[in-house]
Amino acid sequence: MDDLTIDLPTGVRHALGTLTGAGHEAALVGGCVRDLVRGLQPGDWDLTTSAPPEAVAALFPDTTWTNIFGTVTVRLEDDPMEVEVTTYRSESGYTDGRRPDQVTWGTDVAEDLQRRDFTINAMAWVADDLAAGRGHLVDPYGGRQDLAAGLLRAVGDPDRRFTEDALRLLRGARFATTLGLRIEPATEAAMNRLAPTVARLSGERIRDELFRLLAWDGPTAPAFEQMERFGILGEILPELAALRGVEQGKLLGGDALDHSLRAADALPANDPLLRLTGLLHDVGKAPTASGGHFIGHEVVGAQLVEHRLEALALPRADITRATHLVRHHMILYGPEWTDAAVRRFIGRVGPGQPMADLFALRRADTAASAGPEARDAAAAELEARVAALQGSAVLTVGELAVNGSDLMRELNLAPGPEVGRLLD
């Protein structure tokens, strides 16, 4: 028995105590146990229990059935924390490569763990003294040992695990990168063989997994390089994969794909959409490459990005933000620009956040080309001029002291496009 004493949040202790007090088994499971074994405090807490979902819902006053596979989200009174509680289950048949055809409620936590993806996620913590936070690990597949050895290993037969749900291929690349693990040979071979199956995944699920990776505060390039090596990248982001071999003569070397991976990692992890935009900002280079030039790649790239983000089912506002940045990321500024030219630039890009995003992307582009200490003097000068004008000049119709109603009243105009033209 592997003892482990942990600092349980009040809400989690209450949820465990409520379930066990009603005569059910209950344990912590999954990623939170993995974090606890690593000596980290989890951000999310998942419980598994012998109680069927209707019994879980009856024990707590504020619950939501998260899915049809036995997961109930529990919201605790006077506690902002939400806890997901899933009934022990076994699964069989994955006709669509995602959902089990048959789910059977289980009575044993070890049986529940065998359906999970990787050994590091197939551990449970069972309380022996809940008040003191003392308990023991249930670890039938050696997850703790694999963590200590820096190994990512599928539970049981890796081909079966990845055939059950192809999203596990993307999760494997993410875990290997974010946890600093090497992929066990049999698991890696299965990932290589089954890479084409990710084409069956929905855009929404791919999007969510990409955002989890891009929200990690560390270099994501190794994960994308693994996806490329396995053949996954070409299935989920074919426009990005097409940049391999597109030479562009940057100071840091490498091709357009290497440059794009560096650009994404030079952007803040707290804005994964901006990071994704950095990843895709040069996808127009592959179709426009000619004699070492990429004329109009920002226009072509914006079209490709719009198509890809639509396939990933991003909200329209996010698609608009990303495509707008890609379309305008080539800033061809010169000191001869007049203030009027700078105002027109602001009008094209937009003041405020769009402009801040564009300069952040430009800095990342420069860092990906010449190193993190590199500085684009021309872009910095333009940024300073934009800031000065934004603080002292009217740059958009919305900032005018008059509006359309004022013009119609004072000039005796009827509603119509002439009013908008005058405001512009």
C-alpha cells in the first residue's frame, strides 16, 4: 500500500465525506492524483464513486449531469469550487472512435482505472483518515513509478486505448511535453500507427485540446514536433504542416514551420488564441512561395486561417480577431510616414486591443526570426507614434462628439448612407 497524505480543500473533503457517509465508496482520481503525486496542488478535483449518478445527484442540492456516462458536476454551498463525480464504470465497443457503445456501472475502483488512457492518469487516492488527509494510492498500472521514471505509457494495450478515443493521441503529445516525459516505445509505436484516426475527431475536441496545450506556460514546440513526427499535425493543422521545408532565410535558421513554432512560444500563454494566431500567422507562405519571396502571403494566410478556425468551430469573434491579425501582420513602416498615414494605419487595424495584439504578434515574429533579444526598431517607432496619436486625436467615428442624429438634425438629412459618409 502506497500511503499519501494530502491537503484537501474543504469542498473536496465535504464531497468525499458525503459520499462515504452515505455508504458509498469514493476516491480522488485522474489528473488531480497525478498532480498530488508530483507534489503539486491540483487546480481541478475529480472524484470517482460506487454510487450511481442518480444517487450522487440526490446527495447534493446543486448538481448537473455533465454527460450520459455517469459524470455529475457538484457545486457546493458557500464554495466556488466545482467537483466532478463519476460513477465507476467499464466500457466496451467504440464504433465512432470516441464514445463507448456500452457503459456498465462498476463496483470496484481498480476496474474503473483500467479504462483510462495513460498510467499516470490511472491512479486513485482513497482516504483512510479523511479529516487528517491521510490515505493510500490505488495504482494497479504503476503510474507513480512511471512518473518517477519520466515515462508516458498507455494503460494496457496502447492500440486499444488509442482506438477507443483518437483524442488520446493529442493528449499524449501534450502530456509528454508539459510533464517532461518520454513516450514508452510500444505507446509511441501505436501513436505512429494510429495517427490517421485523428481525422475522425470533431473540430471542437481538437480545438479544446489545442487550447489546453497553448495555455501551458512553457514551450509548446516539442508537442507540435511530436505531432508532426507521428503524422498527427498534418491531420489537424494541414496548413501548418505544409510549412515544413519552406525556406525563408531567418537569422535563427530553420524553415517556416520552425519559425512559426517559435513565434507561438514567444506569445503569452494566458492568451491561447493569440498564441494560436502566432502559430498560424505564416501559413500563407507555402502556397505563395516563389523564388524566396512570399508576395501576398498575409492575404492568402488570412483566408486559410479563417477556413481552419471555422473547421475547429471557434466562435466568430475569435475567428475575426485571428484572421484580422494575420491579414495585417506585415507592417511595412518607414519614418517618412506622415501622421495622416499613421492615422490611416490605425483605421485599418483598429485602435486599442487590435493594435496591442498586432504589435505583440510583431514582436513575437521578430523574436522567432532573430532571437528573444532582437528588436524591430521600425515597428517600435510606429508603436510609439500610434500610442501618441491614440492619446491625442480622434481616430474613429465612435470618438466624435457628434453622431448621425446630430447631422440629420442640423443638416436636415434623411437617414441613409450619406450620413455615414459624412461621419467618416
